[in-house]
Amino acid sequence: MSGNRLIAMARKELIQIRRDPRSLLIALLMPIMQLLLLGYGISLDAKHIPVYAYDQEGSQDSQALLKRFQASEYFNLVTTVDNYPQLADAIDSDRCKLGIVIPFDFSERLRDTGTTAVQAIVDGTDDNTANLAMGYARAVISGFSGEFQRDWLARQGLPVGGGGPPVSVDTRVWFNEDLESRNFFIPGIVALVMALVGALLTSLTVAREWERGTMEQLISTPVTPKEVMFGKLIPYFAIGMLDALLCLVMGVWWFEVPFRGTLFSLFTTTALFLIVVLGVGFMISVGIRSQLGASQIALLVTLLPTSLLSGYAFPIDQMPAPVRAITYLVYSRYYVTILKAIFLKGVGIRALSGPVFALSVYAVAVGWFAMRAFRKTLDQ
Amino acid sequence: MMITGDQPASAVSVEARDLVKRFGEFTAVDGVSFSAARGEILGFLGPNGAGKSTIIRILCGLLRPTSGKATVAGFDVAAKPEIVRQHIGYMSQKFSLYNDLQVIENLRFFAGLYSVPRNLVDSRIRAALAMAGLAGHERDLTRTLAGGWKQRLALGCAVLHRPAILFLDEPTSGVDPISRRLFWDLIHDMAASGVTVFVSTHYMDEAEYCNRLALINRGRIVASGAPTELKRHLSKGALLLAKCEPLGPALELLRYHPDVLEAAVFGNALHLTVRDAGAAIAALPQFLAEHSIRCTGLREISPTLEDVFVELTGGRVRDAEVRPE
């Protein structure tokens, strides 16, 4: 490989990127847009779920229960209605996700028998929100019954005891203490951005030369295929690293996701991932001699597997076994694992030897194929 | 403007033997052999799709011949394309410099790719700018240049490494006549300094500038030699220029006249190849008048390359069957 020719290639490519608005948009604006869109767009946290109440009794006890819903940050007690049809109508028209029906004999049965029931009607069209709403509703109601029980015991002059159930779980969540779904998503979105930007940018680079007819002149010179490949990819590698930094800054300062790992482990693993992504983009570009076709293929082969099968949003553990097996082929999954661990757990490269090894294998394989993909000939 | 090629002492710088190139069913080059000596300007003349570009691309190592062998600067092109590429400059038919780069950026890029020694880069680029008439326009975007300047810039880029052999594939297509003239002056300068130049063209006037010509039709060399030699080729008889009214019926009639070997339209007149000029000039006006065709002029002329081409191929250079290359 000749340094002269390599530098000439890289410099030319950089000038072309600088003058090409489309490349600049993909390189700089797309990461920001994607982080903002996905960072805000995807949230599995349910807060302020709208609630309608149908209080048939209207007693002090029933009001006390509803106050607890009102006080919870998970619910927003919108209004009370007077009959079932109104409640059903509110759920149908999406004005509430949860309806609480308090029966007319609520406090009577509570005081006489010590047990009673309230009805919770949940809109199950969005199963995640429905599950959360039911869980939170149960918690609110059991809080109410616990307190009621203690009051009742105290009024009977009986010992109140510990005040809770005999055995309870004292939960402590590690790595994402507040169970913010954003903390779980953002590192994955970074992987998505890197995969997409890297492949999309490089997919244009060789196709552009064919499309504009400059390839014929280029391959009539003594430049070697390896010099073409490395010369073209060096600028994109630098852009990729810059994008990684951009994502890190946005993730930490804008979305306030914790970053507990080291910059060293982040950038070494990112470099490894970029080699794979750029190599894939380069091969697509060599194979498909039009920019439009190449960028579409690049979108298809990076966006779909990375968004569905990398575990960035949909946990791989919950996938059926055959699909889980496929995810091992998706190189992004290793990077998603690595990023989540570096951001949230703060572990170093050593703890990540598995996924880092897998990425290295990919980097070597993709690099090997990419180096052989480009041939200096006009023969198809 | 002196550009000297540093090439081996051998007098033959390019040799092709029985070159064949097939694209699927289509045979683009069909058993072509030729050689060119150092400092020679060899022209390939033929219609679009005749195989000129394919031959040049094979010689540059851009296409592999289906069979046959080509040696350029002493090296087998198919076996050692990279070494060959260090000794050649190439200008493709379609302008193929980077339009989104400045003039100077294109020159620097190709100087880098050709590994021009660092201490020579500046002087070579200055020479190329002077040659192209682009001094003072270094920072212009290449896309903004007019055709003639683009063409000369492409030539400047192709000779930055002082190649021994230059391949120019229709270098002047789409360029104004004055720019074409300028371009040919440059080519002659280079040949004078020992560079072997291959040029393909379908312009007859340009073909006359070549030392040697190969007439190409349907993938074959139908004749080759110096332009004057080729014109002497037309040995079957004499050439007449006939001005007739109306032209179409006149052509149809004369084609089947026993004295006329060949008839073709040239501009607004007919070129007739006849056995005996004197007899034909005496007989034909009467013959045409009998078929109510007015003949306003009939005289003997000296043949052009186009006439040679018509005689050899039965078709014109410009409008022979077109097939994309």
C-alpha cells in the first residue's frame, strides 16, 4: 500500500463529503434527529394514566380511596361519572385508560365483613400500559386496605402489629435505579444510529463513482483496490467516531442517562463496531452500482435487524428460541449489549469479552470480504 | 509544452494480437491485431459501437479480453495491469474527473494516485494548468468549466506522471472546433516528445491528423495505414461528385446503373465510384435526364476517408448501425 495514494484517496473523499449536502445531513443531522425522535418517542413508562371513576356510593370511605388515586403520580383522576354507559363511552373514545367502579355497598360491606371489592376496567388495547395500570391500581388499593385494616385494628384496641404482611420483598434495582425506560433505550438508540449512519454513508461512496462515471478514470490509475477501500473508509471512520461522541454528549447531557463506563472502553468497542458497519456499507456499495439502490439496501440490512433483533428495545430473552438464534447473526446485538453495559453498569472491556470477541470475529470476516469485493475492472 | 515519456528502448510500445472481446452473445471486438511504435499517433476511426472504446479499454486493463493478447510498454496487460497502468494515461469517452472538486484538487488527487514525486508535483501541476489554459482558475469547481477546458484538464490529469503511452477515447466529442484544434496541437506536441498516442474518433477531419489509422467496423479492423495510403486504397475506379434534383430517386437509379460501382449521399450531393470517369461524365447526365432528374453538376473529385470507409464497409461512419458500447 502506498501512503501517497492512500492520503490522496482519503483527502479527495473528505472534500467530496464536505461538498455533498446529503452526506453531511446523514453524518451530522441524522444522529441528532434520531436520538431526539427515538429518545422522546419511545417510552415504556406509564405516568398520569387518565382514570374515570364511577362512585356508586359516594361515602367517606369511597372518597378516601379515590383521593389515593388522585394522589398517585401514576394516575390522573379526570372526573367521576354517574353510570356505566358514560364510563364505557370514555374508554371507547380514549378519554381514559382505567375506570374504577366503587359499588353502592362499599363501606357497608367493608365495615361489616371486613372485605369488599372494587371493579377496575382497563383498556387492554395497549397491553404494556394496561399491565402497568393494573399493577399500579392494585398497589393503590392495597395501600388503602392496609391503612383501613390498621385503623380498624386500632379502633378495636387490638395490637397493630408490624402493619404489613408477614413476609415482604425489599426490592433494590441495580443499574437503572428508577427503572427509567429511557436509560434502557438510549444506549440502544446509539447503536442504532451508529449502524445506520455508518452503513448509509459508505453505501454511497463506491456507487457514486460508478454513477458519475469517475470510476473509469480512477481504475485506470495504479491505485490498488485496498488503497481505494481504506482511503475511502478512513474519513467515514472519523465521522463515525465523531457521531459516537455526539451521541454520548446528547445521551448524558440532554437525556441525563448515566454514563458509568470509561471513554476508553466506549471508543474501542465503537471502533470495532464501525469496522463491521463500514465494511458492510462498502460491500453494498461495491455490489450495487447506483446510489439510490445501495442506500436502500443499506437501510434494509441495517435498520430492520438492528431495530428488531438487536435487543435495543425488544429484549432478546423474551423472543422465541428460533428468533433468539437468529439474533446471534445480527452484529448490532453485541454492540447493544456492550453499550448498555458500559453506560449503565460501567463495566470494562474484560467483563464484555464475549460480545467483544463476537464483534472482532465479525470485523475480521467483513474486512476480509470487503477487501476482496472491489475489483478494478469494468467487466461485470 | 514538452512531455517526455520515460519508456523502454523498444521501438514497439503497444502490440495487440488477435484480441477478441465478447459481452454475452455480442462480439464487440472480433480478432483485432495491430502494433504502434514510440511517438506514433494511431487513430481508430469508426462509427459508434464499432468496438473502438472496447479495444482501448482492453489496452488499459479495464476489460479482460476474451482471448488474444495485448502488450503495452512491454508488459502483458492481462497479467500485469498495475505495472501497465503506471506507464499509461487514459481519457475515457465520458468526462470522468470529479465535478465536485476544484481544478487544483483534481490535479492533486491524480498526482497522488500516480505517485508523482513530491518535489515534482508543483511543477507538473503548473505545466498541466498552463497546457489546459486554466492558470488562474485553480479554485474553480470543475463542474463550472466549459467543455473544451474540461477536456484539456482531463488530458492534464492523464499526463501528470509523464506516461509513455496515452489512450484517448473520443477526446473531442462535444467540444467546439477551436478547442478541438487546440487539443490536437497538444497531442502532436506529445507525440513529438516520444509519447505514443492512441485516439479514437468519428470525426473524419481529426482522422487526417493521425500518423496511422485503423478503420474499424463491427469489431474488426477493415483497413489500416497512413491516411494518404488509405485514400489511395480506393483503387477500383474514380470518384465523382454529382449534384442532382431530386436526390433520393437519383440515388436509387444510379445505384443500379452498370457504370456505377458505389453510390452514397454526401451532404446535398452524391458521391459515385465509377470505373471510368470520362465515360461516366459523358453518359450519366443524359441517363438522368431520361428519368426526369436534373443534373446540375458532375465532376471528378479526390476521395476522402469517408469515401474509403463507405467503400470498405458499405456504410457511413456517422450513421452506421448504432449499438451501445
